[in-house]
Amino acid sequence: MASKRPASGLRRENDPPLLILISLADGPKHGHALAKDIAAFAGVTLGPGALYGAITRLEERGLIEPLGSDDRRRPYQITSPGSAALAAALADMRRVTRTGLARLGLDGGRA
Amino acid sequence: MLRWYPRAWRERYGKEFLAMVEDSLDGRRPTWRLRVSVAWAGLRERGHQARLTSQKALLRGLTRGWLTFQVAGYLIAVLPSEFKASPPPARQCAGRVLLRRRREPVPATRMNLAGIPQLSLLLFIFAISFFLLPFAVETLLRRHGSP
């Protein structure tokens, strides 16, 4: 079913929460650094509203957490449940990608 | 820009949100497109908060209803069986049932527990008789001039 959401709560490749988790996987970042990193590796420009909406949901679900900071720019880091959810979502995407490539004959015939 | 967001959200994320907006604008004025997207995101956040609040209220209501149901069920279960339904006319009336129960033997443990107040009362009367009453009689006689 196309609209089914995985158990991790993450959808497909352009989902802001997924992009934020991927960005935080290599270290803590604050809002503007997250937006720049996501634009660099995914080519997706997230506005402040979309970015902070996703940050709010991820923090509610315990997938990321804020770090203490005296600056107005508060950095966030991924949590253990966040890493597990990201790994599950990426494995799911890899399975779909492999299937698609195999059916196109671009992956050595593996499905 | 933040007035579209709920107050709790503004208190939690407001400063860092504005810092990010300033960083992304880099000294330029905010465009109408940015304002509209922020307003839209704020309204969505309000909708999310309202959904959360209504879900909590629904959960609270269901919990209270379930507890009330449980207490009512318990009370009905412990009420005497005569209160559950009126007996049919051919059966004995409640008064006869109660009289018959009085004739039934009472367990020893219940008798012992029931006798404790009476025993206490008897001890109290003995104490009054042996200690307080002679003292009171002597005081009265002295007040009236008798030896």
C-alpha cells in the first residue's frame, strides 16, 4: 500500500525527518547547519517552518535531543532510538532500491 | 513571524527558530514567501497541538468512564442479592429471609469480634462503680455536712 507509513514513522527519501536524521548521523548540528547540510547532500531546501516542524516531531518521539548551549543556536543530536529508526528506514529504502534496480537489469539481476 | 505558532512552541523553540531565520536571510529582508511558509507552518503546529490536546481529553474521559464503570460494577456485585431484582410473588418476602438468617448460627470469629464493644462497655461500668462512684458519694456527703 503506497500510503502505509513504516513503524519507524519515517517515510521516503524527501521526508524532512529522515533528512534531518541522516544529517545528524555524523554529529550534532543546529538549525541553519542542518538546512545547509541537507541542501548539500540531498538537494532539498528546507525552510525554517518545515525544518522546525520536523525537529519538533522528532524530539517529541525521542529520536533527537537538544544539547545545552549558551548561544541562541541550539544544536541537536541523534539518540539511540533515532539511530535505530534511521537504520530501519534506510534498510527498507535499500530493499526497495535493489528491487527496482534488479527489475531494470541494472543490478546484476539480484532482487 | 512567530505569532502564528502556539505559545508553548514559541517559548520552547522561538529563539533558535529566529536565529535560524536570521542566519538564512543573511541580512536581507524576509520575503513574502518566507512569511507565508512560516505562517502556514505555525498554523499546522497549532493544529497538531489541538489534536494532541483533544486526544489527551478523550483518553482522560475514557479512563474516567472506565473507572466509573468498574466502581459501579463492584458496588452492584457486593450489594445483597435481594437488591438486584425484586423477588417473584410466590417467593418469600425479604423480611422472612432476614428472620431466617438471624436463626442461622453465627461463626465463632464473627461472635468474638462482635463481643469486643460490649466487653469494653462492661469494663467501663465496673471502673465507674469501683473508683469514681465512692469518691463522688463521699464528696456529696461532706458537702451536706454529714460525717
